[in-house]
Amino acid sequence: MTSEILIMNKEAVALAADSAATVQLYGTDQKKIFTSSNKIFQLSKNAPVAIMVYQNSSLMGIPWETIVKMYREHLKEQTYPALKDYVDNFFQFVSGFINEKMQVDFFAPIIRGLFQEIAQGIQVKANEIIGTEGGIDEERVKMILKSTINNYFNLFEKCELFPAFLNDEEGIFGIYRSVWEPLIINEFQSLTLDEEDSKHLLLIATFWLTRNINRDDYSGVVITGFGEQELFPSAHSFLFQRVLLGKLVFQEESKLWIDYSNQSCVKPFAQSEMTHAFMTGITTNFENQIMQSFANIIENKCNKIIQKNEEIKSNTQPQMQEFIEGIKLESINDWQNQIGYLKHAMSIAPAIKIVEYLPKDELALMAETLVNLNSFKKRISLDAETIGGPIDVAVISKKDGLIWIRRKHYFDPSLNSQYKGQCSK
């Protein structure tokens, strides 16, 4: 995980990101945290545009750093009138960057692992019966096989279909069938599959590609800065999942902009507990606990009214319970609204207001401090330090472009003089 922050006013955008990256070995619970990951990159050599990534540091196994730097070479001297044009052009580049062979090479081991998981599940259930009953006949094995495959099929079929594939799922099934069939033969060679079993396995593999099954398997991408004809900055954030048959699977997470009616913005990404506390005056977890405690108190008081009031007749008790339930929900809602108003009036609004007037160096300091707060909170907690390492800070302004305030290197710049001539790469 990570902690990142974006702060904007009419003059500039400040970006800050920690350097922690958590790696989990596939198929295990083993994790390793590194603290040297780069998450902020210049998107164009000539334009005031940058990109920041979080969650997964690669797209389909290709590091975002590689993708961004190759896009920069592709873009060359080209500039666009609006930031949205850079977003569209970057999407188009990424969609064509990962070709069909690369897609097959990436997906095949994952689908093989999925088939192995299904086959092992069948074997485990069969072994359990052998262990308790001393043996198992072929018919019983077939029942376990069908039940296990159908469970996966039904579970995956219920998952949301990516909008990009609303009309293409059947075509993808046909295209990848020749890729998945040898995997099925290899992983289920000791089991007897009928035509329905084989088709369901093929569909399970197709669903994994076309449906939102693993919701944590995404990269957060933030593109921000100024278009050639834009006086004020803006930012677009997306959740990227994969490229399949020239289509980029993504979800727009937020769109932020500065204008005369909206002159400042503070937006955290990934882990943001202390940023939320700074901006609102209360941590998210503490607020949730207070809300739950208040709801429990109200519910207990309402229940006592019903139980203790001996004047309530049995035939009117359902109506009274319904009335009190309405009062309970209304009280909780009113309390939430009041807390929300107080948070905004006493903490959020003043902080956002001062951001309007911050000069570039103060924007950078604020962004760095907020990430530092999240990092320090992790350091003194019992949780894994999934935020940490050096904090990179950059400021983007209309004419200065991207300026690094703090930037780590994996090498000593004084020993690599050639780097000075290509520092924008």
C-alpha cells in the first residue's frame, strides 16, 4: 500500500508520495515491504503534466515506470490544449502497448493457477471421503467434480461484467478457447470431464478476463497538470485493471478541477487516515466507532421504552415499534448531518480556504507533511509499516512545469554525470 496526496490551487499542483511497496508472493500469505518505490513521474518532457500511481505498481506485469517513460518518448514534443487530451492519448498508447501475445503470456499462468486450484479442491474433497469411508467410487468423484466446477461457474457468472466487454464476451470466449483447452487437458488429465464440464471451465476462464472478480487487482493512476490552453490545473484519477484485445479496462475514480468557484482542492489517495483526521478533525475509524456507539445507545433506549411501558396494548405494539424505529433512524441521521456540518465548518472549510492562497513552496510542504503524518501513524502502530521510506514531492505550475522539491534516487547522481543530461527521462 501507500500514502499519496494531491493539493491544488489556481497557481499550482503539489504531489507527494511515500516509497513503500508491498509485494505478496502469488498463492501465499508471505509479504515483503520495500521502501524505494517511485510513484510520481513526469508524463511529458515539455508540458506541465505528471502522473502518480498507487496500489499495484505494474499493469499486467509491466512496471508503470517503464510504461510512462516509453510514453514520454512516444509523445516527444507534442502538446495538447487540455489535460483531458493527454489522458485520452495516454489511454490510447497503453491500449496498444500490451499486444495480444503479451496478454496471452500474462493471463495463461494465472488461468493455469485457477484450474489447479479447482482440480486441487476436487482432490481434497475426494481424499476427505476416502479418509472417512475408506474409498470412493467413480460416480461420487464425478459428483464432486461437477459440484466444484459449477460452484466456481455460478460465483464468477454473478460478478459484474466490465462495460468494455458488454458485447464482446462471446467473441473473447472463442478467441481464447484454443489457449485454455490445453491447460484444461493438462490440469484435469486424471479426471473425466464431460462436454458441459469443459465448457464451464472455458467460461470460468473467460469470466476471469471479462468480469470484476478480483477487486483488489488494480492500479490507481492520477494524471494532473495543465493543458496548453488551460490557466488552472485539474486532475483525473482512474483504477486500471487490464488490457484485453486492445481495450483498456478501467474505472474513473474522480475528476478534480480548479476554477473561479472551486479555488482549491486536497485529495488523498490510498491510505489516508491521518490526512482525513487533519482535514476533518477526527479519524475515520474513531468517527465510525462514535456513530456505532450512538446508534447502539438510541436502539437500547428505544427498546426500553417498548419493554417498560406497560400501558402499551399488545394490538398497538407493532405500530409503536414502527414509530420508534422511525424516530431512531431519524435521530441517527440528524446526528450524522450535524457532525458533518461541524466537521466542514470547523475544520474542512478553513483548511481548504487557506489552500487557495498558499504559494508553491507551502503547497509542497503541506503535501509532504500530510504523507509524513500517515507514515508516522503507521510507524507507531502495531500494523505493518505499509507507508514509509523517503517522500517524493513535486510541484507543477503553468510555466515552470514539474519541479522536484524532494526526489530520491537509487544511485548517487554525483557518480553518474550522464544522468544530468537526461534527467527528464
